Amino acid sequence: MPTILDMLKKIIYISLIAVLASCSEYQKVLKSTDLNLKYEKAVEYYEAEKYNKAYPLFDELLSLYRGTQKAADVYYYFAYTNYHLGDYILAAYHFKNFSKTFPTHEKAEECAFMVGYCYYLESPSYSLDQTYTFKAIGELQLFANKNPNSERLQECNELIIELRRKLERKSFEIAELYFETGFYQAAVVAFGNTLNDYPDTKYREEAYYLRLKSSYELAKNSIESKKLQRFIESKTAYFDFIERYPESENAQKAVEMYVVIQDEIESLKKNQS
């Protein structure tokens, strides 16, 4: 009667034979000059999610099928093989090239969408460099403009909104960091940029208030020759805030700043007269 150890050895032996046979079969496919066989096996590997095996075959077939009716199909699979292997930047390149090379192909619209989607997948946390976030927004917006009736339009717009929220948060937190570290002039500009670039931001009220506070602190800490102009600018920032958010929890603090601003403006004007 075979022992458990004997059974394990048998299973390992059978598995090893299967692996060796599989490797042998794959090497035969790689070396084959039969293009149809290579294409069929490449698709078979792709559908079995064996993308590492499918990739070299599609890569070779790209040049071998160039100029033929099968070229588009090969390129479509090749682009998606890169995508499934997690190389989103290269996949985006090939999806874009596909849509340009085969603009009338039934998969052209899908590939155009996938360009933006690949960059979306490469978009990092808001605190990191946002190069790919901008690329994703650009490509998705281009897709939306060119395909206004696409069934992918809603998903496209949702992705753009998500990406813009990431940029919006980064923009606000950069401005906030300037304020917290005492770079008030940079903070005034940065909060203004956030409000201009993202007028519907959820940070809108806070941005208006912190822009006022930054402007106020900048004026207070300025040299005498610049104080009057900067207090006048902080007065404008006060009205920008209070007219929009008269019921804000920061309204009373804003009014207190305004009293000081008015007093300083009047005093500085007297000194100049």
C-alpha cells in the first residue's frame, strides 16, 4: 500500500512532467513559422490570463502582420496585454496609437477611452506629483469632446471629477501650508488660484477666509511703505469673504480683523497727508 510520501512524490512528478511539457509546447510555438498557429496560441494564452506568455507572441506578430487585415486585431490584443501586465504607461501609448492608426475600427473608441483610463490608474495620491493626473484629465476630456454620444461618457465624466477633486485638494493644501508656515504673500496667491481653478470646491469657504487672514497677516508684517496698499487689499479680501458667508462660524473673527484693517488704513492715510 503506497504511503502518503509516495503519493506526494507522484503528484510532484506528474506536476513536473506537466510543467516541462507546457514549457516544451511554448518553446515550439515561439520557434514556429506558422503565423496562424502563433496567433491562435497567443489569443489562447491571453484568454487564459497567461499574459507573460502571450506578450512575446503578440510582440513578434505586430511586425509580421503589419499591413494585413489581422494587424488591428493583433495590435488590440497587444495593447491590452500591456494593460493586464500592469504597464499602464506603455499600454496608454499603444491604445492611443491604435486609435490613430485604425480610426474607423470598431475598437477605436474603446482604445481612445483606455488611454485616459490607463493614465487614471497611474495617477498617484494627491500629495505626490500629479503629472499623470493632468494627463488623464486631458485624455479623458479629449475623449468626451470627440465622442459626445459614447456609452462611456458618464464613466469618463465621473473619472474627470474624481481626478479634479484630487488636484483641488492638493491646490488647497499647498495654499494652507504656505499660510501655516508664514509665507503669507504666497498663501494669498495660492488661495486665489484654488478659488479660480476650482470655483465649486468644497474648500471654498475656508479658502476665502484663509485668504483674508493671509492678506491681513501680510499687511501687518509688511514694511511701512507697503502697509497701506496691503491693508486695502485685505479689506477687499474681507468683503469677498463676508458677502459670501455672512453666517460663517468665522464671521466674527473676520469682523474683528476688519476693524483693525479700517483703523490701520485711516491711520496710515493720516500719516501720509
